[in-house]
Amino acid sequence: MLAGLIFLFIVVAVLGYLIGLYNGLVRVRAAVKLSWSNIDVLLAQRHDELPKLVEVCRQYMQYEGDTLERVMRARSGVDAARAAGNVGGVGAAERELRAGLSGLYAVSENYPQLKASEPFKHLQDRISALETAIADRREVYNDAVNTNNVRIANFPDVLVARLGNFPEAQLLHFQGEQTADVDLKAAFSR
């Protein structure tokens, strides 16, 4: 009888430990999803601001249609990758968007009235703030991904992770030129 109670205690303790491991893995997976959602919200906000910026620029830049179209195509690429939850695709699309915005800012130097307009200044500040927030959230996301990936690789968590189908999460990588925020004020203060 004592042996049966000891065996039952051991079984309950092991089950409790495995449940604790599983719940911990669920929490870190949820942290990754939450972190991505925070980035997604900011990307969506920036997505909504870019057409306004392009429209303000279009009013002043009559001969720069290719530059404006490049920004809008890049915006669509970021949105498509974001909607698909493709972290790697977001990184690649961000590279195109930043290149398009850099081209837009460079060309806008030829339009002093554009630089002086209140809507342009407002959108410039708004997009700059969103860029900073995206960079901050990207750091939080990558930290959550790292925590997740370390947990599912450590023993004994790896056993529960494999049984519970907890895949590795993908870090949000950007190319070298993408690690720096777009400095809109510097682009327009020449």
C-alpha cells in the first residue's frame, strides 16, 4: 500500500511537472504572437499613413510619378507579407519600402513648397515616430522569439515541445541599411 501511494505521488508529480512545462511553452509562444501583433499594428498604421504622404507629395511633384509609384508598390509588398504573417517577407519588403522612401525624400528636396507644407510636416513627424516605434517593437519581438527558441531547444522542454508541436519562431532580420531608422527630419533639412 505504501509503495502504491509512493508510485501515485511520483506519477502525479511527473504529470504536474509536464503540465508546468507545457504551460510555460504556451506562455512563451503567446509572447511571440503578442510581440508580432504589436509590430503588425504599427505596420498597419504606417501603411495607412503612406498614401497620405504620397498624395501630399503628388500635389507638388508633377513629374515624379515613378518615385511615388515605387513607394506605393513597396507599401503593398509590406502589407502582403504582413497579412501572410511572413516575417522574412516583411524584412525583404521593408528594404524596398525604405529604398522607395529614401528616393522620395531625395526628390522632395527639389520642392521647397512641399517641405514647407503643414500636411507634409505632420506626416513626416508621424511616419518618423512610427519608424522609431517599429524598431523598438522589433527588438521586443526578437527577444520573445529568442526566449521561445531557447525554451524549445532546452532539455526537458524539447520533449514537450516536440510532442506539443511547438515550432521555432523566426527572428525579424533586416539588412544593414534597415537597422537604422529613417531620419525624415535629416532628409528634409538640407
